[in-house]
Amino acid sequence: MTRKSKIRLLRRIAGPATALLACVSPNIALGPQEAQAPSTNSATSVSRPVTSNYKIGPDDEITIYAPYADDISNKRFRIEKSGDVSLPNKYVGRIHAEGLTVEELAVIIKKRLAEIIKSPEVVVRVETPKSQPVVVFGKVNSGGGTVQLEGGMTLLEVLTKVGGLANDAGSQITIQRLIENGPVPLPNAVNDERYSTAQVSVAALTNGIRPEVNIQLMPHDYISVPRADFVYIIGGVMKPGGYALNEKKVVSLIQLLGFAGGQTPTAKLKSAVIYRQLADGSHMSIEVNVADAKKLKSGKPEVMLQADDILEIPDSLVRGTVRRTFDQAVSTLTGVAIYRPFY
């Protein structure tokens, strides 16, 4: 019987719908296989929201689209801790998916489905990427947490994901990487048997001074943002508050006064005090004549402040101004403004 005769017979027996199926389905293979609907697209896959070079890993959740393979098509599967994905189709079964891109995994599934489907089409998509975590903790606006790299992110991109640096973030960011992922690509990286650790200057990173420090991060990197070291200036200045220090960890009295906008007209410059805590936990008060300290002379050392120092310049408009104790000075710092003059 010719093909035209078969179509005429189908029209009489099953109506136009069956005849149409016979006309447009010449690619359906015969035998112990399921029918496969042809697709106008090739068997490539696009990963969304991850990038195309994303490597699948444990805990990722994927969706597989494979027409006529109903037991796996349009269903979500999780990659096991072993890196395998177990698919409920006896011809596909278990696949070691860790390290594969979605396109590579689609090719493997396609080859196995070819035993039951002629010219199968397969698309794999990562729905929930969970295998490329980077942990951020410390002084970031979100408080820190886990960020998925989703195929690739730089240090700045990850910091943006956690809300950016907090006002009291320190001047150096620490990156710790598993040595199996290679050393951190920075000159100051220190490597041991387990980790590669490096420091990144916040100023260089955020100001674009050295774009090479905005490195590509790797899965399981740890990003630590410590609290900044501060010096404080209170009393008779235009902008009292805490001022974050840079890597030098010290600032001159003249520079600090400049950051604070200078003294008020009623500031008592000759009666200033620096409150300082010592390494052994004790503390001391240092009397300072700010007016004299501002007069730079050859051979005369500048007055320098170090981390956690509190410089108080009394103001004659403040009633009852008396010499404070160290604890009283510390108590005045609650709620003070924070400034980052070096960043």
C-alpha cells in the first residue's frame, strides 16, 4: 500500500486529526521506543539564571526538558552530595553530573535516550544553584551570609550582593581559599597545605585604584570584613564622631582636627585631653594643648593618636565642663557619627 493510500484510509477510520499525525511524524521511530516530537531547536541548553560555563555541583537543583520522556521531562531533580543525579528512567538512570555544564549533561542524557527515542531533544536548566557558595561575614550591611557564585562573580559583585560594606568596616578584607582551588591571585597571598589567604585594601578595591584586586572568587571562598579601628574626637569641634583609620592605624592630631571640620569658636584648645587604653587593660589621660600642637616646628614631633583613642576638646558653652574619667569618656561615644575619611 502506498503512503497516499495509508493517509486516505486513516481519514476514513480515525478522522483528519490522525491523518495529520501520520503526515507530520516521519521521524517517529518504530520498535520498543516512545514517540519523540521533533523540535526546531538543536539539543543545546541555556542556563538561567547561571552563566553558560557554570559547573554543576552537589545540592544544585536542575530541571530537564525532554519531550516524550515523561518520567523525567519538566521535572526538578537535586544533585546528590556524591555529585550524581538519579533519573527515574531506566535508559538514563544515574549520571555523575558534578563538574559538567548544563550542555554537557544534556548531551549525556540525549545519548542515553537515543536508545528509545529517535533524535531526542534535551534541555537542562539549573533552577537553584547551591553548589558554589561563598561565605561573607563581618562588617557588611546585610550582616553577612552565603552568596552563590552562579557561574562567576568578582569580589565587588559579592560584596554588593550582601549590601556593601558597613560604615564601620575595616580597611582590609581577608580572602581565604581552599588550596585545591588554587592560590588567591594576589601578590600578598600566603599559602599552606589547606588554604591560600590574602588581603585586599578596601580603598584600592572601592576607588578603582587597582582593578586587579577585584578578583574572581571561587566556590567555598571565605570573605572576612573586620571592624575598623577608630579614633574619636568629641567636644568643641564641628563634626564630632568616630573616624576610621587606614592601614597605618595612627593619625596626627592636626589631621584629625581637619577631618572634624576644625574647632568651634568656643573650643578650649589648651585644655584638651586624650583618653587612651593600654595593652594591659589599664588606661591613661594625656593633657594636650591643641593650640600649641598645631604649631609645627622643626624637630618637634607631631601629636599622634592611635586606635581607640578619644580626643576631647572642651567647649566653654557646655555647662559644667570638667575632666572626665576614662569610662565617662567612653560612655559619650554611644550613637556618635561614623566617618571614613580614608576611603
